[in-house]
Amino acid sequence: MLSGTDAVIAIRAGGTAFIVEVHHPTPRVLHWGADLGGPTDGRNEELRLTAESAILNNSPDEPRVLSVWPSEYDGWSGTTAQSGNAQGYATTPRPTRPRSTAPSPATARRRCSPGCDSRPPPGQSGRVRFPGLDRTARYRVVIREELGAASRHQGRDPEWVARAAEHPIELSGAVLAGAGVPMPTLNPQQAMLIDIGRIS
């Protein structure tokens, strides 16, 4: 049975329970053991409030988080869930919690100074963001067209799309996850495959 609020989820079966908080970028384990009862009695909320560990002497400045994907970034001192390197650079994942960033038309109009046009250029659909990428890393980006290029509406492709279709380009995680990249307007039932790989 799956139950809980938007921040605490309890998975209960066979007299056991696995309770996680999903408010952080990676789910934080609050309890794994005997079933504590239904979420309506307030126990799950109490677990969430008391799960933060104390900051001890000579420990990281932030409390350690017991997540379902432990990493050095969380202050985890044991074996991490992921290890490796990217061309000699040590990798420490920095997951982020995805959020909707599409503004309403009214919000876009408010952000636009008088006289400007907040609409994307003809043939382009606006920006696409890739949440969850490490903003401090660099990525190799390729438009994969081995099965044929997606047909577009009339209009010119953004410059990065034309370049990435010919050969791999490098973009920062800050651009991909934060600012986003402009996209062409595809015809109905068309898709574009974007291959993103971390290089540093």
C-alpha cells in the first residue's frame, strides 16, 4: 500500500514499512522496519521532523542525509551509491529536484520590458531545460539523426541544433539545467533525440 502526504510517503506491506521523505532532491529514508501504522495518526510527520541528525565535531557543516542514493555530496562517509570518473575528473553527483519552469503567458509579459516581444523567433518553440544535471559540469551534446532528421515547421533552427547535428558540441550544466536551450518547432508526430553525456 502506498500512502502519505506530498512530502512523506509510506510503503507498507506484510507488517513492514519503508517511509521516505521526497522533499529533497533524492528521497530521504525516515524508517525501514516494523509497520508503524497508517499515516493519519501523525507518526510519519513526526518522523520527518526528528530524522535530521545532529552536526557533530569534525563533521560536515550540513547534517548527513540518509538518502536512497547516498553520495559524498550529501556528506555520506560510507560506500557511495555511485563511483567513477569522467576523463580523470572525480564525479560526485549533485541531483536536483525537478520543478516546472514554464511561465504563464501573463508572467512572460510581466518579465518583458515595454516594447519587447516575449515570443520565441519564428520556427522556434522556446527553451527546454534538463533538470537534474550537475550545474558545475560540462556535457557533450549530440543531436542523433541516424534514423533521419525530424521534420520541422518553416523557420530556421537555433544555431546549436545545426552544430550538434553535425558533430558533438560542449555545453555547461548551468546552461542545460538553468537557462535551457532554444528548440525548433517540430511537425506533429516528430521527435528529436538529444544525447547528453558528462565530460568533466
